[in-house]
Amino acid sequence: MTSQFDISRRRLFQVMGLTAVAATGATALTACGSGDDGGGKSGGEFTGVYDFKRDTQNMNAADANGGLLLSSIYADLFATTGAFYDWGAKTWLYQLIESHSWEGPVLVINVRKGVKWSDGSDLTSADFHRTYATLILNTPVWGDAWPMVKQIDVVDDHQLKLTVDKPYPGMERPILKQRVWPKATHGALGDKAIAMLTEGVKNADPKQTAFNDELLALKPENFVCSGPFKLDLGQSSDTVLTFVKNTGGYGADKVKFDKVTIYKGDNKAAAQFLVERKLDYSTNAFTPTEHETFSAVSGLKLLETPGYDGAGVMFNYASKPELKDARVRKALAYALDFEKVGKIARGKTFYVSKYDNGLPDVQSEELFTADQLAKFEVYKYDTAKAEALLTEAGWKKTDGKWHLPDGKPATFEVIGVQGWNDFELTASQVAEAWTAFGIETKANNVPGDNPWGVWSSGKWEVAVRHWGNPFNPEYWGAGFMNFQVDNGRTAEAPGQMLDLKMKSPTLGDVDVDALILTAKTDPDAEKQKEAVRKIATVFNELLPRIPIWGYKYLSPAIEGVRVKTFDAGGTTAKNQVYQDNPVILSLLDGRLGPA
């Protein structure tokens, strides 16, 4: 069982959400101007799109992967979280939780008063207790946050206290972000989880495994909702989901729309819906041709939010040991024109990192001074530098072809992912560039249903893969992605087989595993940041993977049909669109209103 905080391919690993040319151009999300609340009146309808599957998905609020719309940004409208995070201000925006605080190792959760489930029952601490107990039981020991919770005490109907083993700054995020499950459908199983924890049952015990099976087998007829909207089955079908006001739910007194309609549709269908002005907002991925059609859509503008990750290439150091030499990796980076690859793969919806340190640029600029940033080596296209580095590493070029120090011809195979258009195009562009440089490189694509299994298997040479921080707003996530993901270093899951005990030119011997642990779990936030800075320095100096392009999110939104204006506000403009979507937040807090 996975929690709703877990990362899905669509929201994070695939990280979709791009558009290009629009008549009004790209617009950064900004706070509403004086006298303009984005839509002063109430009523009307807000529309979105998601490729849901009514025939196979269910209404089990605990089934993050199989639950209807639970992997979408629209889940926040009916299955509310404890809180949203403001990525710019680094503060929490509370929802079902009214506030939280730390009393030493005790996390105090104050539950919002006056919220009712769509069945008319009150939201209380008991709902949180049952949900949290289930997650503690069902999260493996290596998981985040929940295994650290050793005790839950319910103080009263609106407060509970979680005793945490060795808490650290940021560990509370999965807890505060958790969706709370209703007593009407999950109460009995929640009580069972509480009893099992008291009994001493642990994750992976036979009793826990059976419990998880029972939890996922739960198939309610409809969601019992905590948010301002509830699913109206009478108005819904296999192609349209209709949500109406849940008058007692969180935010119902602020939300200005009476109805939310979600159309079933993939990227192609979403593009057509936008052309027809049937959609108000979309975070889907579109082809360059589809981008161009949006320029003729009246009222369509692009909402720009930063990307926290991107794609590049990672290396298999077991199958290609010549890549263990950092000079070779740097040469391969200099032999690529990042701008060209990004433009072909992503059109206008990409950026090239200014620092090449493994962090998204927006976080680099939060952690380093301008002088520090200026010291990072930038791997801008330069074949002369690439040739010099390979020559220094003992490679030789004969008749336009590079040979390894042992005299064997240098060759690579780079894999993309079938159906992931930007990954496919990146793989083909990398192969073309390296071949032109004198290293014969072939591009192939692995099936799109399970590339993660391929990456962890180690049965590849070079792979197009993410870099940066796709997981959360905490800085340690970049080190985790860049060094540890797909790098199991075990017989069962070898992955890259990259040794993380490294020698940095400026830092000396470093244990990157230990640095990532410090960056994540040190109780001192400044020590966390210092560890992140060291990880970024090691990345830039040794280049364990090549960061070719980063995601830029340009999400199309149409004004004047059903929505007055899209002004999603201030510091939340830095929010990652698939985790703490700023438009959905503006709908929840009433800043977004009907035309």
C-alpha cells in the first residue's frame, strides 16, 4: 500500500505539463491586483481533464494508485490534505489541519474544527488517528516519516500528538500532506490497524500483509469527501466526472464555483478540448504542432511555474567501466549541445541549467551566493574541450573515430523510453551528437510500461533519466535522485553501480551516501544545507550524470469562458504543479472565480 504522498509516473517521474506559443504569451503566476480577486461572483463551473478509467479504478481513498483521480491534481478538491506547502515562502498553508507545532520530539497536530464529511459526520482526531496508524503499519522501515512515529496520543476531538524518533527539519511533510480517510468507509480497518500496532505487529509481518490486502480490497460505492466538492454519480459517466458542492467540507465557504467537471482525455484529447475552449486549465503534455494551435485560442494564456527536475543521461559503470573516469563523463557532456537537444525534445518548455550542479536552478539560487554560483563549471557545448579531456584520459582518435586506452573502438547504446516523447528524442539526439563526435552510439527505446525495472536491472549502458529534485521541496531530494535512485549496487538491483565513496578535487574523500543522510536527517537545518552544498559541488566536479535540460512548466489556462482570470498568487508561484498546484490552491481559497 502506498500513501497519497507517493510519487506517480504521471505527476513526477514523467513530469508532464507543457505548452508553448499562445496569443498572450507565457505569464508568471502573480498575486491578484488591488480590487481584483480573480472573479468576484460565485457559481458556475470549472473544468479539467485527466485520463481516468472508470472501469478499472475504484473509490477507495487509501488506494493512491488505483483510486479514481487520486493521482491527479484534482484530488485536492474532494480528498483534502492536511496542508498545502508554499514552496516560495517555505511555509505551510493549512487545510484539514489547523496548525502544527513541535514540543521536543512530539509533533502536535491541531485538527480544523467545523469540517464535515460529505455523509454529514464531523471530521475529528479519530479520523487522523486511524489514517496515521494504517500508514505506520503499512510503510516499510526504510520509508519516510511514518516508521519514525512511535506513538500516537489522541488528546481530544481536535488534537493529537505524535511521538517521533529522532525528528529532523522537514520530516513532517508526508504527515502534513497526507489525505485523511473517512470513518464511514475506513473506520473499521483503521481501528484494526491501531489494535495491530498495540499488539506489536510490524511492517512485512504476515498479519500486516494480510491487512494491506484487505485494505486494498475495499471498494466503496462512492467517495466520502472532506473537501469543498463531492462526486455526483448521477451526473457522471465513463467519460465525464461531475463534482458538486459539499457544503460542510473544507473550503466550501470560500470556493466560488458550484461545480467541477473533469473530462476523460489523454494528451491528444486535452489539446482538442483546449482548442474547443472546453477546458479551463491543463497540465498535460503536447506536441509542437499542438502548441502552435493554441496561439489561435481566444483567452488562452500560459501559466509559468518552475521545474524542479529535468532529463539527461546516466551511466552504467559496470557495463562501461571507461565511464568511471570523470574526464570521460565531462568530455561526453561537452560533446552535447544542451540547447539543441532541449529544443528538439521539449520545444519551448525547457531550460538549460546555468550551474550544472544537479540542483534545479531555482534551488541553487536559494542555497548559494552569486559568487559561489559563478565558480561552478558549466558544460557548454565545446568539442575542443571534449577532445582535450578524452586525450588526457588516454583515448585516441583515428580516422575520425575514438578508441579507448586499450585500443578498442569506443561505442555506446543509449536508451530512451517508448511513448515518452521527450525521452525518445533526447536519446536519438545524444546518439547523433556522440556519433558525429566520433563515438559510435546507437539509440533504442525500452517499453514504457516499466522503465524503472530496466534502469534498476543494470542491463543497459547509457540511459536517458531524470536529474534534479522531483520528489519534494526539501533540498536533499536532488542528491537522492542524482546519486542513489537507480543505483542499488546489489546483485538483485545493481542499477548504475556507481561507487558513492568519491574523491572530490576540492573536498577530498567524500561519502555521498553519508552526505545525503545528513542533508535529509540532521536536526540542524543549516547542517542539512551545508551537506547539500557539498553534494552539489561533488556533482559539478565529477558529473555522475549529465543534466541536459530541465523542465519548464507552461500550463495553458483559458480566461473569459468559465473563469474570470488566473492569478494564482505570490510565493506559491514557485510551487511544483503536480504536488502543490497553485491554481488548485487558488480555487480552494477563493481567489479563482467564475467569469
